[in-house]
Amino acid sequence: MDARGPNDDDNRWPPWLKPLLNESFFVQCKIHADLHKSECNMYCLDCMNGALCSLCLIHHKDHRAIQIRRSSYHDVIRVSEVQKVLDISGVQTYIINSARVVFLNERPQPRPGKGVTNTCEVCERSLLDSFRFCSIGCKIAGTSKNFVRKSRTSKKQNPTRAVGSDSDDSYNGSSHNSFTPSTPPPTCTRHRIAKRRKGIPHRAPMCGLIIQY
């Protein structure tokens, strides 16, 4: 029997985590909008009062502040910073600009690539086999007792459907011709006709007769 209370899912995580994931970064600081380096890419784990710019940190001198970075329009945080305050096991890490990082929130894919054997348990993004989640946000959702995982039995029981989805991709690409016989190019037809004309010419039946008057 599960003896956890209704709020145990929230108690498993530090209080600053969900506000951090819901925060909007890389916006102009309202207090230091006219000054240099006023882009909000910092967050104070102790105050939890929104995104901060580097100039705001003077008021958080003895607090735990972490820096948010960006990759392909998605927020990331360095593993060396976040692993000191949060358990990120099971979340896939990436090396970006020579630094190992994790993504804060999910990045769903329309469909996994061909040959992919492991995907995120929440958003189904392609992953390496040793990971379960593509981001910290997906780990929170995927480990919640209220999370309902998507069923994949239909894909396993009906492999032809999966092959069909791959052929849909190929339909729009150059590999579509490999599924149906291609029509020979016109040059081949002309070559065959020309080759036939090189044989011995056949005379008309009446050409050997001599007509006398």
C-alpha cells in the first residue's frame, strides 16, 4: 500500500525547482534595462523571485545563484552546477561548447528517427539507451505517481504500421523510388530503337520482279 501523502510528489523536489522550470529567461531586466549585461540569465535558489541579470546579483551575494544558458532556443544548465543541488540521474546530458549540460524542459519530436531503440518516457524524444528522460522537467513528470505513461504495445504488436510510417517519410524523399519499379528513362528507349536499325535491311517483296510491257 502506498503510504505517501497527496503532496509527496512536490516534497520530493526542492521548492525552487518548479518555479525555475516555469521561469522565462533571456529577457531584458526591468530594473537595469538601460545598462550593459542586463539580460536575465541567473536564478537565485534561495529567494526564488524570478530571473535575474548579473547586475541584480549584488543583492544576492551570499545566496545560491545558478546561471542558465541557451542552446537552440532551449534553456540548459551546466551539470557541474546543478548536480550540487539536484539529483539528475536518468536525465541525458549533452556536451555543448565544451561543457556538459542538461536541458530544463522537454523538447518533443514529431517522431523518433529510424533505428532509435530508446526514447524519453514523457515526450518520446530520442535518447541513448542508458537514459530515461531528455530533461529535468520530464524527470519530474515521469516520476510522479500521477503520470500516465503512453502505451507502446500497439507499435510492438503491429510492426507493419511502424514500417508504414517510415515509408511515409521516404515518400517525400528521394528514396521513394526504391519501393516501386522506376520507369526507364527516354534515352534507353531511343537506344534500343537505334540498335534495331543496325540489322540487315529487309527488301520489299516486289523489288525483285521485272515488269515487262
